[in-house]
Amino acid sequence: MRRYIEIKSPLEEEVRKRLEVRNDFKSLRIKKLLNLPDLTRKPNSPVQFLVDAILSLPRFKDFDIVDFPRIVTLEENFDLLNTPKMLFASSICTSFKSSSVMTFFNLLHT
């Protein structure tokens, strides 16, 4: 039997409140991203179509639907998923260090 689980985060509410009063470039960018619709729930979205099609398959009938916060900590995003620390660069940007990129591709192809 499928369950619908909603996870609330006090951290998300706190971060959103702090963002409201800021107008620097990074804050404006984050606010813009947070205001984008969730395409898994937006009517007529191709992503919603795929999610619905997958969830309707017999194999996925007992999969739970989890609504989780849009703002998560590094621990929640990486550590709890056992992601190797060497995989990602430590800066706020999304670039990789060259050794991390090689490690990432090596992991993908093994």
C-alpha cells in the first residue's frame, strides 16, 4: 500500500525568512530557484507525466511518495546517502576538481 509522506523542515522556513530581506545576487538567484514550480506536480508537465506513468506500473505500486523540503543540508544531501567526500569540490560552485572528475567518471564506468 502506497503511503504519502510529508517531511517538514524548520531549516527551510528559517532560510526562506532570511532570504526575504536580502537582495544580493546569490540571494536573488536562490529565491528565483525556490519559486520555480515542482515539475513532478505541475499539471501537464512532462516530468509529472513520467512520474505518473512510472508509479502506475505494477512494480511500483507499493512505492511511497515522499514530499521533502527543497532546502536540505549537505549532510542530508550527501552524507546520509553515503556519497564519497572526494566526489565533489568543496566550494559553493558546482565545478569539480580535476581529480574528483576523474574519480566520478571512474565510478560511473566500473
